[in-house]
Amino acid sequence: MSAAQGEPFRGFGHGKVILVGEHAVVHGHAAVAAGISTGIAVTARPGNGTLRIGAWGLQAAAGDGTPVGRALEAIQRRIEAPALAFEGDARIPSRAGLGRSAAMAVAVARAAAAASGRVVPPETIEAAVQAAEEVFHGTPSGIDAAAAKSGRVGRFTRAGGWQPIPVLQPITLCIGLSGKPRDTAAQVAAVARLRDRLAAAGEALALLGRLADDAAGALGKGDVDGLGRIFDVAHGLLAAVRVSSPELDTLVHAARAAGAVGAKLTGAGGGGAVIALAPAHERDVLARWRAAGFDGFTAEIAATPAEVR
């Protein structure tokens, strides 16, 4: 059945977090990222090429000249779907470093493919998502799109791309929102300048890359406490290269005080979000964040099915 017959079609894209290795990955080291259980669901119905996402206050149309409109046009052109209207239910915040553009592109591309009335090869959907991400980011690394599509964990380098990492058991993350939008380009540029001026900053980035590989090992063993210790060290290194902020530090320290075994900023820093591991204390962490004036939520990292580990 096609969208022209009035049947709604749906697509979903996962949000993402960088577990360890943000900024290090820009300079050739490894990062570990995860697609999380929450993200954005998009419904496609017959329409005129519009996209509305109420939670983000977003309304755009294909070809309207806005970045979202141009991304929507790129997706529809590659999927070759009929004229559609897309409605998004976003469960991740905007501009928090949680991979919103990739999650949106994946969800829209999947909904458009479902509405096309034919079997759309995965590589066509991937090309549509890549085209949309190029509108938003110029030359995207691919890490956000890989996490948004798979909902899994992967080790990523610029040279080697995304490589799946086995995860022994599901993991619950507390995600705290600083309420301050992050500016990825500005933070990346600032770290690059610091690295050029101070050799120790480059060494800190290399150490973050090594911690990413340690994190992969901890995930494979189900060692949540060990992963928490890695989070703590990683946050210290990120603060040392000056990408933390008073809000992010407050969230990290509040999580630890509420029983988290580890917490760190995730993404570019300067604003955005933090992640915390707090087995059996997730509610305590969220309550502590609320008491400090911040919002937060929990999300799951899925275990890798035994047959593909």
C-alpha cells in the first residue's frame, strides 16, 4: 500500500551520545559512540513536502532555502517518494549534542522509503541520509548517522569509519541537559588552537583515544563500574582542554554526589549534555539535577544480540 492511498508510514532514528573520545576523533584518534533508545519518530502522509516537529518548534518545506528544507529536498530526491507531509515526534532535545540532525534524516528517509510503495535498498537510504547530513555539516564524519541508523555502539576513527562493538548487557544512561546550546565548530576550532600552542593538549587528546579503546573493552565485559571510571577520567581531560563549562561541571558533580559511578560531558562541550552511569541510582541522579535547575532523562544502550557478538 502506498502513501497515496492515505496510509501513514513511519520511520525512526536513534539519538546518539559519544561515550568517550570526543575531540580526540577530530585529530585521528578513536571515539566510541552509541545510538540510544530514544530519538525521533516520523510519520509520512500524502502532502506537499513539509516537515513539522513540534517539540523543536520546527516547520520547513522542501526547497524553502532553509537547511532543513534543503535536507528534506535531498532526501526526497534520492528516495523518489511521492509528495509527502512529515510529522516528527522528537524525544531528544534540539542543539544538545545528541545527534538530532542525523536522527531526523534517518527517520525521514525511512518514512519516505516506506511510503514509496517499493523496496528501497539500504544503500539508497544511506545515500539520502548522507546527502541530508552534508547540508547540515558540510563534510560529516558519519559517526552520527551510523549511530542513528543502527541504535548500536561503535568504535569510530576517521580512517577506519564505524566498527561495531559488542555490548554484553543493556546499559542505562542518565542524560543531563545543561540548557545551553553547544557550538561544535567553535569548540573544535578552540581545541585545535590549544593543541597547536601546547603539546600537552595533544597528549590529552591521544589519551582520550586510548580511553575510548578501554571503554570498548569494558562494554564487551559488562564492566559498568570500569566504564564509569573511564567517564570520570575522560571528563577531566576534556575539562583540561577547556571544553567543559560551569553548567556541565555542575551536572557531572551532582551526578556523582547522587551515586553515579561516573559522569562526563558528551559531544563538543561548551554546552549540550552530560552522561552518567548510576546503576540503581538513576532516579537519585535525575532528582539531584532537577534540584539544581537542570532537566534530564534516562535512555538505554542496547546489548548486542548473542548471535552477532
